[in-house]
Amino acid sequence: MRKRERNRIVRLVGMVFGIVLTVFSLSSCESIYEDLSPCPHGVSLRFIYDYNMEYANAFPKKVDCLTLLIYDGKGDYVGTRTVMGPELQDETYRMQLDLEPGTYRFVAYGGMACDKSSFVFVPSAPGEGVKLEDIKVAMDIGFTTPLQDRLHDLFWGSLTLGTSDMYNKGTVEMRKNTNNIRVVLQQMNGDPVNPKDFEFGITDDNTLFAWNNDLIPNGDVVYSPWAKGQGSAGVTDGGSEVFVVYAEFSTSRLMTKNSPKLIVRRASDKSEVINIPLNNYLLLLKSELYAQMDSQEFLDRESEWSLFFFLDEDGAWIKTYIKINDWTVRLNDSEM
């Protein structure tokens, strides 16, 4: 009997001692005693870019500079953090922010703070008095169209998160807003194609972004290739080398609500060889493999595109099939 009573007392003392230790650990950084500092309070943010077709985090390899805009729950500007150091290449990197208690809205841009950035805040960088919904990012086109520079990649992400003692952890998921599109022309009979015989262009209205990464109408622009030339596609059965023409484009975000066009003309008389709705053709690659994926998600996840067109002996496009990212897509009249 006494032994049972003694065991009960021991258990009770252990419980009380455990509660005391827990309370002490939770309050050890609070100002209970004058010689103790307050708990650090704010958020700890991780940044990832796995919104790609590999579903793998490529942030450390792809994002070379980072701009974080901080807004409070009412959409009022709080501050900006910029990171350009090697810490961005660290998989474990987190940005710790000391903030007053509350809920905050964070908007992140990758690639804008770099010297070679292709996008800028308009009319100026966010600051005091600039509301969240007033944020706008535009392609830096201090030159007239056609646009023929290779764009520095732009990434965007956002997060709403409340603060806590010892930093509340959150993850900002980034999306890529730039694309590389390679167009190849090949003669079906194997004859060489001369790059001087063709002119290439992509038209779209995609140079101005709202705070939520949606595109704002800003007028059509014409993208010209940032690279163009002739390359070898191998050797025929007869031993002849096959020379093709390629044109490489760098464009801003592709959205299903827009109607970008790829146009190829003969240089001699400006007649059109190819004039296609670009999004429709890129989405042909989606096929049954990604049947459950939303079309906009597919356009956002994929950023490296190649389109292979075959020409007849007169230099006209053979509109029966096209190769997109190494997939052969057979066309019918409704898709042309």
C-alpha cells in the first residue's frame, strides 16, 4: 500500500517538474526577467522553384538574384529585401525577417535585382505609399521593337503568412515567366536551307505584369530571334549532310488568354510561309500524358520549346506534321 502511494507521489512530482520545464523553455526568451531579451519574432522564408515539368527544385541553379516585397495585411508597403549573394545557391537558405506581430503578404521576384535584368518596376520601385495592388513589372524595352535580345530569366512567387515567436516558417513557391523557343526549318528532300532566305517573328502582348503575375494589356510587340543560323541535322542515307535553319526566341510569359503568333516569311517577297497560333501548337505537346494538367499550368511549367517544320522543294511548309520538343505531332485541318 505504502509502495503504491509512494509511486503515485513520484509520478505526480515528475509531471509537475515536466510542466515547469516546459513553461520555462517557452518563456525563457520573454521578458519575465529583466536580464532576458524578448523572443525573436517574425517569419523565416524558404524559396523554391519546382513549378516545372521535372517537379524538382531548381531555385539554387536558376535564380541568381532575389527581390522580396513585404506588405501588411491591409496591402500597405512595409519594406524590401534584396539578396544577390552565393547564399541563393544554398539548398538550405532561409530569409529571416524580424516583423511586428501580424499577417503579411510577400511578393518575390527572381532575376530583377541583377545588373543584366530584363524587367523593371514601373513607374518606379515600390516604396512608402505604394499599395500591393499597384505593383507593376514591365519588360525593360528601352529600345523599339522588334525585340531581339535574350531575356534574363524572370521568376515570381507570393505568400501570405502570419508571424510568430522564434519565426514562423513558410515557403514561397516561384514560377518562371520567361521562355526560350527554338524554330527549325528543314527541306524534306534533304537540300540545304539558307537562313538568309527567311525572316522570323513572334507577336504577343505580354510585356506588363500585375502584382499577382497576371498579364496586363500593353500592346503587341514583335520578338525577333536572338540567335539565327544554319546547323547540321546529320547525314542522309546517300551520305549527304542535311543543313537546316534555326531561329531562337526569348519571350515573356505565355498565357492562354492571349493569342501569340509565330510568323515566318520569305525574305525575297515577304510572303508568309508559316503563320500559326503559337499557344495552340505548343499545347499539342500536352497530349494524353498531361491530360489532367490545366493548359495554363502546362505553359507555365514548360519553358524550353522547339518546333520543327518541314518544307517542300519550293520552300512551302508541308502542313501534315510538325515536331515539338522531339515529339512528332500529326496535324489535321482543324489544327492548322
